[in-house]
Amino acid sequence: MRPEERQLEVIEEKRRKERYVVEEMIRLYCRKNHKGYDRKAGKMCPACWELTEYARLRSEKCPFMEDKTFCSNCRVHCYKPEMREKIRQVMRFSGPRMLLYHPVLAIWHVACSIKEKKKQKEERKL
């Protein structure tokens, strides 16, 4: 496999993982806060499904995926203000609870965030 192909594969894997984490956080938020959540089918209410699709689209279109770990670490915020506030509410609610429902994802997220912040701090020094 050529280096360019390998790089594209790595970027696509990052996108896939980011989409999965965001979807799980929205699903947790919906399950705990909205009556429209269908436990048997695992389907979210329409508002949360719309937010999930919006987040997925933003991730697919992101030109900085190669350099960033999460949207919160990005230098450009591409979410519309309304959707950004919705995702912020989801993150505030679901973030701490991810330790109970998805502990491996939560620890991975924290580790990546710390690593990214150190990297950004070093880049600012240069």
C-alpha cells in the first residue's frame, strides 16, 4: 500500500471513530432525556437523529481531519450556532456518563484530548 493510500485509510478510520463516539453520546443523551427514544429498536427521537446526521455530515466534510482529534480541538468551528449549542448540551450531559456506559471510549477520548492539548501547546511555543 502506498503512503498516500495509507494516510487516507488512517483519516477515514478517524472519521469513523469520531462519528461512532458522537452518535453514542447523542444516543445516551436521547435515551435519558427524551420520551421519543425507542429502547427496543434503539432508535433516537427525530431531533436527536437530525443532530446525529448533522454531526456525521460535518465530519465527512471536515478538511482538518488529518490534523485534529475532535471537533472541540479544531481551530475552525463549522457547526451552525443552533446545532453547536445542541451538541454542546449533549456533550455536557453525556461526557461524564460515558464512563459508566462506554468506559473504554471515555478513557480513549480523555487520553486523546490530553495528547492533543500538549501538541497544541508545543506548537504555540514554536
